[in-house]
Amino acid sequence: MKTTGKLVALITVAVALRVAAWPVTTNDMRIFFMWYHQLGDVGGWRAIGADVGNYNAPFVYLLAFLHLVPGPLIIKIKAAFALFDVVLAVYAYKITGSRKALAVVLLPTVLINASLWGQIDAMWAGLAVAGVYYLLRDRPWIAVALLAASVAIKPQGIFLLPLLLLLALGDRLPWRTLLAAPAVFLTLDLPALIAGRDPIELFSIYDLQRQSHNVRGLTLRAPSVYAFLPADAPVETVRLVGIIVAVCAVAAVCALLAARRIDILAAATLFAIMVPFLLPGMHERYFFLADVLTVLLAVQQPRLWPVPVLVQSASLICYAPYLLGGYLMPMAVPAALMLAALLITAVTLRPVSRPAEVPRELLPARPA
């Protein structure tokens, strides 16, 4: 009964905090309102094929569907986003088997993201966490499909694609299951194509050049390696070098760890921190998946509790310009916190030396 009471209290607080934040209108929400009304002008089922916004087709489907839902626009949009906080909570519990993992729904960045800011990072991250769960349960087809759906919602879902490569190289994931990724991605875009959306326009949404130039500088308040660079660093040159370095770093980690039976959750956490830390053009919100996975890793391995503290602190500091209208400290400070979390996580996955063989003469005698 005592445990049930704590669970009810947690759910009550989580819901109350979200509902209290729903009436707040942000600039990003105004953009979603504009897209919503543009879809309404198209009308009918053809709205799902409209060239609206710069998100992939599944997000357009969601906005089009919300035309059928009664209620104030801001409430129904934010409530739809917050539903994926539930997905995060469900799979956080399923991965760890501990109710402590439900604390993810009270993380400041999770509370702020969907319910206050009106962002959709819980959507792609929720599917990514679900994909990690099915990898842990040795259900590769479902896992790959969910990770592909995560990418279909937002390109940040690629943060965990190196995990699939690592497991495939280590013979822990059949290579043929990777075929589920393009199949799911194309299937999710198919309704938009049937409704008349231009395939060239749709499939170019994730163009790397187009995505990286959404951020004019090297970072948009992200606690990444680029926070250490001077303000006058040559953007285009550093951006190209940064992409190459990120790809090489991912390849090196996969090559180094492929032959080791590493912990899947720890590897997922490593990539969720490392990839946005090394890639240029990242927003502060793109460490959302790392915010969640580090908590699950600490629940699984309590000695790693500093990792979620470091990651959440770095992320929350970078939210300050949005929350408070200005920077609390130089961006190099949260970047250093994120780097510390990255290094600690990497150490937990370091290759271990092969145990020395026991001399034959010291082995126990074989029974007759």
C-alpha cells in the first residue's frame, strides 16, 4: 500500500505540473499553430500530403489528426506531445524493472520540453527508448522498426543508429533485421506520397546540408565540443571537420567494442551523449535522450549516479536563455559537464583484457 501511495503521488505531481504549463504559448507553439491552420486550409484527407513545415510526414499526420479532436488548440497539441512522456515512463520501467526509473517524468528537461516549451523530443526519444528495450529483450526486428520510426519523426533518432551497427558487428543483431529501417521509414511516408506530396521534397527534408544550416553557427546553446571554440571560428570549415570527426569517432567505438559483450543500455547511453556532443548544429534540446537514458543507467548501476546529475545539469543550464532570457554562465561550463559525463560513461564500456589462461597442471582433475 505504501508503494502504491508513492506511485499515485508521483503520477499526480507529474500530471499536475504538465497541466499547469499547458496554457503557456511559446514562439515554437505559434509556428505549430501556423502549420495546423495551413493544414486546415487544405482540408480533408489530402492535408496529410501538404508541404507544410520542415518536419517529416508523421508529424504532419499528427497535426492533421488533431483537427478531429475538440478543445483549445494549445491544449490538444501539448497534450498529444505529453502522451509520449508516458511512453518514456513505461519503457523506463520495463528496461530497469524498478519504479525508481519513473523519476524520468519529473526530470526538469522532460517537464519543460513538451508541456511548457511545446517541443516534440519525447516523441522520437520515447520510440528510441522503446527500441532499446526490445534490443535488451532480443527482439531485433521490433527494435530496429522502432528506432527507424524514431528517425522518421525527427532526424535526432540517428543518435542510436550506431548502436545497431555495434551490435551487428558483434553478431548480436542479425544484419538482415536492418532492412526493417528503410522499410518502416518509407511506410510512414507512404500516406503523404499517396496524398500527393512531392517525393523529392519529402525525401530531401533530412538532407544533411539542409539540417546543419538550420543552425547558423556551430551550436545553438548545445553543451557540445563547439562551446569550447572561439566565436570567430570558421563555421563552414569547422562544421565539415566536425561531421567527419563524429563519423570517425562512432566508427572507432564500434570497431573497438564490437568483439566485446558490452551492456546495451550503457552503449545506448554513450551514443546518446557522444553523437550530439560531437556533431555541429545541435540544439540544447538534442541531449533529451541522454537526459533519460543516463537516469536508467544509474538505476541499473547505482555507482554511475554522477552521470545523470552531470547531464541534467548541463542540459538545464543550456535551457536558461529560453527560461530566463539570458545565459547563466559561459557555454563552456555545461559543455565541460557533458564531457565529464561522456568520459565516465565511456570508461564503463572500456574493453577488458582477456583473462589469462589457467595452466593445465592447475586445472582440477577430470573425473574418471
